[in-house]
Amino acid sequence: MSDLRVLTWNLYLGADISRIFGATLGEMPDRVAGLWTMVGATDFAARAQALADCIARADADVLALQEVFRWARGAGAAMPSAEIDFLGLLTAALAERGLDYDLAARSPGPPLWLPLGPEPGGWQGVWMQDAVVVLARRGRCAAAGAGAGRFAVRHEVSLAGAVFPIDRGWVA
């Protein structure tokens, strides 16, 4: 029997989300635009390549990942396909290095829509969705008994004068 190598990593959501907390409805579009600019500037596609190099050097069997975000722009009805998908970008970068991981557990939070402003066809905004994830290296370990869930206690934040509950998840 060999040792199991586990690596945990917070992927960093890509922006300082606290900049939108406490914003008024009038301030929200400018702050959300700044948030979206920060997400683009942190360039997760490039970060995923560097992370994959670190993971390859660690030779990890199991990856426990936090702040595994999906980002998109669109109307407020439902979250469109992600423009920036941290899990997809990271697993692709790992696969480029011959490292294949299977999704063992994922606990996604609810998608959150933040307004950018009116455009022809209606209001547009930025969608964000957080998750915590466990990946198991294919052929090296099995994910028997993996699980995921959401904590009962929620954090509350004020956005544009309304209070929103932010629930957090766990994976094992």
C-alpha cells in the first residue's frame, strides 16, 4: 500500500468581491463592471497552467479545491454557459500534462447575478457561482464514500440595500 498524496488549494475567485458589499443600487453597475474587469485581469486561464505545473510537481492523488468559480455575463433570467470556468480550465491544463482527474465531489453554491446596466433587450449583468470540489486521480485512487453538501448557517451581505444570504458548501 502506498501513501495517499492530497493537495488542497484555494483557486481565488479572481476579484475582491467585498467591493460590491454595501453598494447602493446606483453604485452597483460601476462596482460590478470593476469586479468583471478584475476577474479578466487575473487571467485564470494562465493561472490554471501554472497551477497544473504545481500539481504535477506535487504528484497529487486527490485535489481538494476551494473557490472553484464559474463566471458569465448575461441577462438576469438564468445563468448562461460560463465564459470563465475554473474547473474546466484547470482540468484541461492537467490533461495537457497527462494528469487525468475524475470529479469525486462538488458542492456548488447558488448562482448570483449582479447588475451591470440596461442594454437593448434588457438588463445585463455578471453571473458568478462558487463551488468546492474534490478531484481523484484516475487510476491512482477511488473516490468511494465521497460526499458534498451545504452548511445550514449562512453569511449575509448587503447588496444595493437588500440582504442576501450566502451559503457555503463542503466536500469530503
